[in-house]
Amino acid sequence: MSRNDYSQYAKLSPFELKDALIKVASSDENRLILNAGRGNPNFLATLPRRAFFRLGLFAVAEAELSFSYMENGVGGLPKIEGIEGRFERYIAENRDQPGVVFLGRALSYVRDQLGLSASDFLHEVVEGILGCNYPVPPRMLRISEEIVKHYIVKEMVGGFLSSGDIDLFAVEGGTAAMTYIFDTLKQNKLIAEGDTVAIGMPAFTPYIEIPELNNYRLKQIHINADPAAEWQYPDSEIDKLLDKDVKIFFCINPSNPPSVKMDDRSLERIAKIVAEKRPDLMILTDDVYGTFADDFKSLFASCPANTLLVYSFSKYFGATGWRLGVIAMQRGNIYDDKLAALPKAAKAELDERYSSLVPKVSELKFLDRLVADSRTVALNHTAGLSTPQQVQMVLFSLFALMDESDGYKAEVKKLIRRREAALYRELGLAPESGGNQVDYYTLLDLEDIARRLHGDDFANWVKKNVSPTELLFRIASDTGIVLLPGSGFGTKQPAGRASLANLNEYEYANIGRSLRQMAEQVYEVYAKGKGKKSGKS
């Protein structure tokens, strides 16, 4: 492929460019492709999955107990009467199975620690895992919501909010959450074409692209993190939120791709701006990587009335295929206040939109409008995340809540940090360090790597003479390594994003070694050119 061919990829999303890079990397049939581009982890939580399948066997037995035509495989809806006793017998009879032991402990935790009805819980998850009924209520199953709220409080907000202060909407992962939120904000006149959105940069590429779509046509200003300050937002960038034209600020925390959590200074400054100058500011935070951070605190904890929290179970539990996520809101919030303050004409239009749902539309919360809009209102009665998905979400939540020593968390954090160490060791550099590092991804800053390996002159030459996109294709062609372009995530420096979650430790060592070899090859070209300019042969 000639050098000019790379221009055709300039406007592609990193996730579309990935396919072209994989094609180039696979051109050598005898070489192993190392795709470090995507963030799908190669680890997963096994125990709550064992529990899921064991619960399914109990649930089928319950269906057959209800009424059964065994010869034709027909069962009935499970009954709540006596279900707790039957479950205890199932636990006792199958105590040699790890998933079953977990289910027994989970029931005790729900009853004795969370104070919820054991029978109601069992009936909900048995009926839920069978998928034999619509989600009722459609926003989230009742007991399931209470359990997942405790998980969100534990991992995202600590002691700053209680589970009784928040409501959840179970959705098909974080991306569905963002889609629903932007649509409902627009449908309810809280954002309009031409409004300004502030985006914490760098950011997951679709979050940069969504506001630009014809559906919204929002203006963007960027709140740029500083790589020289461990990827934190400088005060001057945060202060852009003082602009009254900014209707909403959304960010990923910890960030993607720098993989750094927002520090206390930033959280406090944003909270101060909201409290003193911008009580009207809407905030949307995607905290999917928060469970990989040490002592994480969400913006939802700092500015609960203003913030919509999006959390996905996909990365931490290795569950990208499950499509599990929640939208969390404080019960008293500015979104409901803004709805109440809309002009009469807007209220009349919304009364018509939601009139089939409730007698008084003015009492319909923003979160419940999200549910309705997710099914174009008319199909609100069939809204909601599928019940088997909700049951797996509950088991993931209980797994984390019951793990008092955070053993699983410690293991997966250690896993990705060993991988990072292997990559940078072979590259010949020290990895970035600091208490805010999360390390799910690493940004390989090409100019910075050149400077750290061979000095400022070489770094300046690389920046001037090597196209980042061309270099990514050359890396793919020469080594079989696939990285995503940092520019596609809004980085100002030429960089490649590598996930530290989807390959094994020795493979990251291979990546570091290959990149170091390529860096030395580029340096030889630079040194020869420099020698010619100085008259050396």
C-alpha cells in the first residue's frame, strides 16, 4: 500500500479503522496477530456465572412443579408459596457445586444484610431467569433494583449517598444508556439544536460523534486533560463550565483512553462551580472503569442532583456480550426541576406525548420518561431490560457485595498492571505512575516515546516526518500488532491506544519488544539522514 493510500482512512472512527489495520496485520499467514485495539477483556467472573446456570436448573424444576406435562416438555409459572424451603433443600442436596454454595450465601446476604424478603427475592429471580414474564416494573425488577443500588453505592459513591436516595433504570449496556439519555433530553426540551455541550477529552469516540449527528446538532467545547499533569483537567479547562451557554458536561471517568481517574482537586472544583455558579448545569458521567481504580469516587457523589451516572458491567465482570448497564439518578434532581419549569407550550406538547402513560404527565419523572422513550412511548408497557439479563446483573452485584476483602477486584487489577509492566519493560521505558492511574488502557505517545528513547531532536523529527496513521499501518504490517489511533479519541498528541485487558502477559511483552525494534529502525533512518546533512558518509 502506498503512502498516499492512508488518506482515505483519515475520517474513520478508530473502531472502523481497526478492521483495515487487522486486514493489513493478517497479510502474513505465518504470523500471530496481536490485536490490542479493542477493550474486550479476556478475563471474566466465573462464580456468579456458575450461580446463574445453577439457579436456572432450580428455576426449571420450579416451573415443572407448578404444573407439568413432562412428556411434552410443558411447565408452568413458578409459585412463591414454599419457595424458600424448596430452595434450601436444593442448596443442601447440591452443596458440592460451587455455584450452588454461592446461591445459598447470596440468599442469606439478601435476607440478613440487605433486609429484603427472601421469598420475594427467590420468586423474582426464578421467574426472571426463566424469562417467562415481562419486566415488571419496566424500569427494573423491584428487588433487583434494590440489590444493584447497593452495588452502585459501594463502588461509585461510597458513603456520600445511600441506596434510598437513588433510582435505577436497567439498560443494554453503557452505549444504550447514552443513546436513551440524549434522545430523552432532546424530546423533553432540555437540550435543543445549537445548544453547547462540553466534553471531557480525550473521550470514547462515539461520545464525540453523537452530539454532531443530525438528530442533535449540538455545538461542542472540549475540556482538555493535560498529559503533562497526569491527564488531569487544568483549572482553566474546568472553568469553561462557567460559561452559561454550556448546557451539559459529559465525561468518562476514569478516562478512555488515558485510563486515569479524576482527582479530588478536579471533583471539588467542578462541585464548587455547580454549587456556586452553575446549579443549572447538567452532567453525564460514564464510570465503567471506576471499579478498576483505587478509592474511586464518581462525579455522581460530588454533584448528585445534577448528574446522570452511567455504569456498565461489561469490563469489570468480562460481560461485554451480556449488555448490562444502569442509569442512576438521585431522586431529587435538576432534570425533574427543569421539566417543571418548562414553558406552557412545551409542557402541553409533552402532555400529549406521554398522555397514554399517566393521568398527570407533570408528575412523570425524567427517569421514567427515559424508559418510555426507549420504546417510543407507545410500547412503554413492553420496555425494560430482559429479565434473565437483570438476574445476571443481580448475581454480579451480589458477588461484589459479598466479597468483603475485594479479592476479585485485587486480582483483576493486578492482572492488567502486570501486563502493563511487561509491555513497558520490553519497550525499555517505565510506565506512567501515580495514584490516579487505572491502567485498563495505555496511550503510547509516539513523540514522547521517541523523546524518552533518543532525545528531543529525534522526537521533533518523528513528529515532522512520520504520519501517526501511516505508522499504525506500518506497525500492523511489519509486526502484526493492532493499535487504535489516539487522535480518534481526541488526543492532541500522536498516539496509539493499547488495551491492557484483552491479551496475555507474554503477548504484551512481545508488543513492547516489537515496538522497540521498530523505534530503533526509525531511529536508524533519522541518524542516516542527519549524517548526510552533516557531510558524513
